[in-house]
Amino acid sequence: MKKITFLLLLSILSFPLLGSVTAYRGSILHFLEDPAQSRVLDESYQYIEDGLLVVANGKVKYVGEYQDIAHHYPEHWIKDYRGHLIMPGFIDTHIHYPQTEMVAAYGQQLLDWLEQYTFPTERKFADKKYARKISRTFLKQLISNGTTTALVFGTVHPQSVDALFHYAQKLNMRLIAGKVMMDRNAPDYLLDTPESSYEESKQLINKWHKKGRLLYAITPRFAPTSTPEQLRLAGKLKQEFPDTWIHTHLSENLDEIEWVKSLFPDRSSYTDVYHHYGLTSSRSVFAHAVHLEDEEYPLLSSSQSAIAFCPTSNLFLGSGLFNLKKAKDNKIRVGMGTDIGAGTSFSMFQTLNEAYKVTQLQKYPLSAFEGFYQATLGSARALSLENKIGNFTLNKEADFNVIKWAATDYQKFRMQFADELHERLFALMMLGNENNIKATFIAGKKAKLHRW
């Protein structure tokens, strides 16, 4: 241990003394494994009551006890957040930025909700100025809620993706997004064609993928709104650009599933539709998967595809209860998704609050340890980005939050009676909201939203 600390210290002190190194003092929590699948719970996470997180040039260079290393630093290098919790930034694995303005649209289930609210809203994004306006609001909401990485739907309009990436690049965010591909079963004003969706997506990939921290997701909305030819060309794009992502929806609603079966009668299941067209992979994320048939779990697992668990939207639209335990038992990676705007909050605290209720109804109460794992390292693994983000291991990108244990009078009162770590974390998970985010850091720099 002493040798490791010495080598880390040597690495840290080798940086020029020009402000490239900053250290953050506070209580630190991050995860090394899934607490629900670890044989020894204490080995799945690292919690340091008085810790120090050292960041150099946007990367993690040390995390450990304050007293072990603080004496090596000038006092002005250390930012003091004692009394707060420092955690990796939250990662949202499924969200629609164009739906920012329509959160809490009343009273429909999925298919009617799309027709009545979603499609008319997305029509507005043909106007690039409008797309830029909503992009700014959307990204500010992510940062205000401590979300530092997200997998994001645009609209069918290429300019919707241009606008989002433009501002995400200003923030230096690790963001994945893509243009919707949709050539049937939607209003004419939102339809593209198989050829235009292929060409426009390809142009966007060449323009934005791997530009800074930005990444591209090939994004067919869902199987019912794409013809077989469009899905074939989406698969062709994935073959041509294998390091891109696939982002779409799967088995959210029972009527939707029956619709898919009628549109693709030759396929054995909804998942098999995507698999047939080459859209399952280690970088494929399927939102919802609420009503999977038994044979779909092994197919998702063997193809190394991931699921985005979106509890607030599944409850809001009356879609059903996602079986988190069954997905994990089948070795399927699962991330958390707010699914704005069927989802009702940008807050990952509120998303985990609802996830607990969903799992509780299935007699699998979500622990706070598993919940915060799912919102950080678990979601990073679902996005195949665990080598870059998700925890504080050496040389990870330094995206993190400084969190207030209590942000309201009642939270302060409640925390007086929370003695153990899990009880404090669970109270935070159930009662927390954006007011608990004191500061959000992206690649080691505090996000300052007022500048743009």
C-alpha cells in the first residue's frame, strides 16, 4: 500500500505547479463492483469519511484518506468540502432532450401519448434556433441535477443533434446522442426515408463522433416507426462505424409489443427484430424492457446488450414494472434512465426513489448501495464507458458531484436519526433532489452554467 501511495504521489507531483492539480476534501463514496452481486459488501465500494480526491488535467490521480497525503499539498490546492459527500457524476442512460418542455403532460399511455404530445413537440426542432434554446435548458438541467453523462435522443432533424452537441462541447461533457430514424407510423412532418436517415446519420457521425468527449448513437426510435429497410441501413451504419452506439426502445408497453409482432411476423420476438438487423451489441442500449418474454433475456445477454431502467416514466405512463433482479440474474448490464419527458424528474435521486418502489413491489427492495452503484458505475458499464467514467479509480475522467447530505430543514432533521452509512444514503436516495447538488464538476472543472 505504501508503495502504491508513493507511486501515485510521484505521478501527482510530476505535474507543473501551474494550477493543473486540485484536491477536494470531503466524505468520498464510489463503487468498485455491484453491491448486489459482490460476495463481500464492503469490498464493492470505498467510503472515506475524511477523504481527499486529487485531480490533475481532468483525470483522477488519487483518492484516499486526507491525513495520508494532504501534507504534500499547498493549502491553496485543496478545496474544502467537509460535511459534504463527493461522488462520481450521475449517468443517465436514456433521455429525450426535445421532450424537456413537455414533462408532466397529462393522462395517456405510450402510443396515445406519442401522438398527442411527443410528435407535435418534436416538430418544433426543425428550427435550429429553437433546438439551441432547448439544448441550453436541457444541459443546464442535467448539470443542476448532477448528471455529467447522458445517452440522449434528438429528433428526426439533424439540426437537433447539431444544437445539442454544440453546447455539450462547450461544457466538455461526455455525451452520447443521435438523430432519430423514423420513416413510418408517424406524422408526415417527422418522417425521413431509409436513405436520408442513413446519409444524415453518417454525416453526423463524421462530424461529431469522438470530437472531444462527444460520442454518437445510431437511433431508430423503435421498431414500429422504422421499415425493415431503415433498420437494415441502421445495421449497415453500425457495421461501418462499429464504435458507435445503438439507442432505441424495447418492450415498454403491451400494445406496442403486439404492434411489433404484427409488423414483423417473421421474427420470434421484439428483441429478435433488432438482433436480426444487427442492432444488438456491447454498445446497444434498449430502454425499458418491461415486458420481455423469457427467451429475450438470453438473447440480450449473449449479444452483450444493455437495458436502461426508467422507473419514473414506466410508472407515469402505466407501462409496468421492470424486473431488475431477473435482468441481473441473466447477466444483462443495466443502467438508470430518467426518460424525460415521460419521466417526471431530471433528478437521479428521484429516479432511484421510484426505482426502489418498483423493485419493492416485486419483493426485491433496492438498497442505497445498489441504487447509487446503478446511477454511477452501473450506468457507466451499461454504456461500455467504465474504462473512462463511473468511479474514482486512477486516470478516470474526473466527473463528480459535491452533494449536501441535507438541503432542507426536514432532511436535516431526518439525518439526525441516521447513524449508519446505509441509513444516511437511503434517506438521501429517497428524499434528495436537485437542491442537494452543491456543485458539479466536469473533467475536473466546476460547471459554470451562467457563462452561456
